[in-house]
Amino acid sequence: GGRLVATGARDGELLKLFAIDEAYQGGEVLGALIDALKESARADGHDVLLVFTRPGQVPSFTACNFRLLASCGEAALLERGGGLEAYLAAHAGLRRPGANGAVVVNGNPFTLGHLHLAEAAASRVSNLYLFVVREDRSAFPFEARYAMARDAVAHLANVVVLDTSRYAVSAATFPSYFLRRADRAARVQMEVDATLFAGRLAPAFSVVRRFVGEEPYCDTTAAYNAVLSDVLPAHGVALEIVPRLADAAGAISASRVRAA
């Protein structure tokens, strides 16, 4: 009758901004919105959709063929399209047995500090998975960051370099990372990101220890490390903080490199 009763939006493969009039909830309206957004996403080359919502809304999205990836106190992340299974299958050949570790880096750019973290972590585990953030929202593009990381650790025989795809520090799991926010909303995103890593990625690669660098400068990264220390142990993954490598001018950081 000419009255707006529902809206939905899409940012790449992430669905967002759903609002449905109470009189139309619990029916076919959500499905119609998702179908329209799915066709729009497919036209732009996206075959996987993600949605970040409140846990109470999970049943509404699972009824529309979404699957739960991770849920914490205030938020949940769901996926439609089997992307996580495809990602794990594509990297199955990289899996190695043992008590393994993981490091997740943006590497913007990859510095001597990142190398120090990777070398310290690799010396303490059977194998180390060095995950490079795939999201292209940094000064250095993903391909450059990945190549720098791969070349820097080529001398470490027990280090495997791979990308995070959309499943760690991405626009879906942790968008506030790229905005350098450390508010309450950012913490909720951090909790989902940490839960997804601990519950899905760590078991797939036999990761029992995750390593992070000491963070004296960036409030967002420091807050993320604190969330990891709260979330990971509950899933059987230990967190180890590696002291930063320092030179005469102070701690080595990518921020200093970019500023220079």
C-alpha cells in the first residue's frame, strides 16, 4: 500500500541494516529481502554471504539457509554458501600434525618486528601457521603484504604462510580493526572474531597456541589481545604475548615505517 515495511542492505558479501516492521516479522519478508540481496551479490561476483546479528535473531537467518559460524554473548556471525568449508578444503594440504601455533598479522608492511614474532613463535611449536589478513583495507595491498610475509619467513622450515580469507580480522568478523576503534561495539566484534578462530580455524590446523606481539601503541590491537586472552583458553587455545623487538629509537612497528 505504498508504505515502507522492511529494508536490508549489502556491503560486498556482508548483509546488514535489516529492519522489518513488527507486523511483518516472522513471515516471508526477511526471505524476500535476502533473496533480493543474494541476486545483487551474485551479480557482483559474491557466492558467499555473511551476516552479523544478535544471537536472538539466529533462528530467523538459519531458516533462510544461513549457518552459524560463531556466537558470543551479544553477537553472532552466520554464513550462507559454504565458504568456510571451501576454505578449509582448499588448505587441507597445508595441515601438519603436532602441537601447532598460529600468528595472525596484517603486516602493513611486514617489519623486523613481525619477523621477530614469527621466529619466536616458530621456536616454541611443532609448526607455525602465519595467517596474513586478506582484507584489502590497508596502505599495502594484500598481495604485497602476503609476498613480504612469505619471503621474510622462507628460512623457517616449520612455518606455513596462508591467508585468512574472510575468517579472521575481516570486514565481516572485525570491521572496527580497520577504523581503529576500541569501543563497546568493537569489543563485541573482537569476541566474535576470537570465537570463530578458536572454534573453527584452530581445530582444523591443530593449533593449541596463538602468539601475539606486545602492543604499547595501538589501543585497538591492545584491546584485541585482551579479548583473545579471555576467549581462547575456553576453547583449549593458549595465548602467548611476545615482547616487542626494540632498536635505539624504541619498539619496531609498522606504524613507524608508514610514518617514515
